Amino acid sequence: MTDIERQGMSAKKAASVLMTAGTTVKNAALCAIAKALEDGEQEILEANEKDMALAKESGMRPALLDRLRLDSKRIRAMADGVREVAALRDPVGRVLSMEKRPNGLLIGRKTVPLGVIAIIYEARPNVTVDAAVLCLKAGNAVILRGGKEAFYSNNALTNIMRRAIREAGLPEDCVSLVQDTSRQSVNDILSLTGYVDVLIPRGGAGLIRHVVENAKVPVIQTGVGNCHVYMEKTADLDMAASIIYNAKCSRPSVCNAAETLLVDEDIAEAFLPKAKALLDQKNTELRGCDKTRAILGESVVPATEEDYYTEFGDYILAVKVVSGLDEAIAHINKYGSSHSEAIVTENYTAAQRFLDEIDAAAVYVNASTRFTDGGEFGMGAEIGISTQKMHARGPMGLEQLTTTKFIIYGNGQVRV
């Protein structure tokens, strides 16, 4: 038996205990985790310093370094997030329906945990905590497989959580971290059919594509965010410029950041210089169509077809001037990743068409795509943004980490 298989077996045993643990027990474990994270701040920071040093040596981009970095403020935010999850309603054990059949059977549906969830993710230590506490609250054991860039941070965070869980009276294997960060460990997890009930990949397009194409266990696809903001011809230009600056520059490495700006040709000459003035504050590289370059000049890199498909995750923005709403919708539905899309407009009809015709998990009118987040949606922390259409779509919080089973009450009925 391999180490991954042993880890899967331990997680399965832990899940059988956790699935019947009451809300009080789970919340006690969560509160213990929150306190342990605060008490273990120095241990976490020392581990993170090792990861940061190695990342800098390897030439990691500044935007990705920011995702990897931990400080006192971020650790306190983690602990606060854990307490927020503890305060949320327990999603397990809710009876969603109960109906009496003509034969007297009472047939209902009840929420239950998924079981064992495996999560494969890249250099974001906060995911380690978010994923663990959400899974625990929803009654699931979790196997975490983080990227090698964050190994020391992830290991420290996981060890702290496991100690807190054990002290709270639950099996420490409710949360575990894969120690092997090689590609082989990913492939091993993809084949854990006897132990893993659901696999959730979080990361770049390459990772998610590999998981989807090779997994033997069920997968919830998340993460790839080729998001667009479309400036319709009636848009308030100042508001529009503020929105694209926030959507692109507030945190360009995350999946809800904008990657393409679409501008109606009727306002392009007035709007593009206004937007560029803001985007230049972060030295954002623009890759634009011929019309964009004619307005903004040679500082704009000629856009390729591939640019419009790309999630840059950096201070790079593709730009295209379009003829109107029809072309904008067609462009987004062709190049987008079904994550988050936005229109800026003062036209009610245009807004409604955009809401109806754009195929994405989250569609915005006059707001930044950066709000696609479990916390911003009032769900507490999230385990990822699902871009598929089965079971869960959009930010995945506690409810999306449960399934249902039918419960049937009878008094001697037999089928004839």
C-alpha cells in the first residue's frame, strides 16, 4: 500500500466519525483551530519565510509572491475566517422536504456530508486553512495537496490544525496534507477511487486540465478565471474606469481578476485614455486590437488570438474595441471560462440581455468581478469557484460541500 493510499484510508475512517459529529463538537474544533493559529503565529511565519526565500531564488513573479506571503495581519484574518465559519449554520442534517405518498410512505430528503474531499492547489497557504475548516464544518474529511512553493507554510498550518482537532476530541486525520509535492502524488490522488468521494482542483489552467482529463474520481472543476469587463456605450466613463482598475489591479493573481477589457466603439476614444491613466499606475501592460492601438498608440502591444483566451494572473490586460452588445456577448461566450463577467451600462435593456445571454457562474452589472468570493457573497470562506454546471456553480461554501440522501418512513408497506 502506498503512502497516499494509507492517507486515504485514514481519511475515510475519520470521515465516518465526523459525519455524525454534532454541530457543537465541530464548532469547538473550529474555535480551537482559530486560537491555535493565533498562538502559532511565530511557527507559521518562520515556515513562510522559508517558502518566500526559495520562491524569490526561483524568480517567482511579484503577483505570485504576494499570494504566497503571510504576515501577522493575514494570520489574524485566517483565524477570524475560521470563527466566521463556526458561526455559520451547520449545513448537515437539514430535512429539505418530506411528503406523504398515497401508500402512506413518508419520503424526504436530508443533507449529508460528501465524505472524503481531496483538494489539489498551488501556492496559496490561505487555501490550506479555508479548505480544512469548510470541509470540517460540513462533516467531510479532507486530503490537502498543496504546491511545492508553499510546502513549509502548508505543513505548519496543517500540523497546527491537526493538534487542535485532536485536542477537541475529533480524529486528527479529518485534515491531512500530502507530503509528496511531485507530479506523481497528483496522479496517485486522481486514482484514489476507494477513498476519495470528490476531488477539487484549484490552480492554473494546466493543472485543472490535467486533473479533469486523468481523474478516476469525481471532479468539481474550479478556478480558471478568464474574466471580462464590457463598457457598453451608455456607461458612466468615470465609474467604468474605476471598475476596470479594481477588477484588474486590486489583486491580479486571483481568479476573479479581469483579463480582458471590451469597449464599445462609440465611447472608445473617450474611455480608453481615461482607463489607461488609471491602469498605468500599476504599470499594466495592455495588449490591444488595431483600433485600441490607433487610439492609445504604440505603447499597446498588438493582441494575438491567444491573448483573448489567456488568464494572465499578472498586470497584463487584453483590450478589444467591439461594435456593440452583440459582439461583446459573442466574444465573452467564445473566449471566457464561465467564471465572472461584467457589463458597465446605464441601459436597462442592455443589462438584462447581458445577464440573460452570458454563460458564466457570476454575471455583474456595474460592479467589479472581484466580488466573486464566498465571503463577499455572505457564505463565509470558500473552497473554490466552480465554473461547471453540475451540483455547484460559483463560490463553493458549506452547502456546496454536502449532498442529499432520501429518508423514508413506513409502517409495514411492501411493494406489489
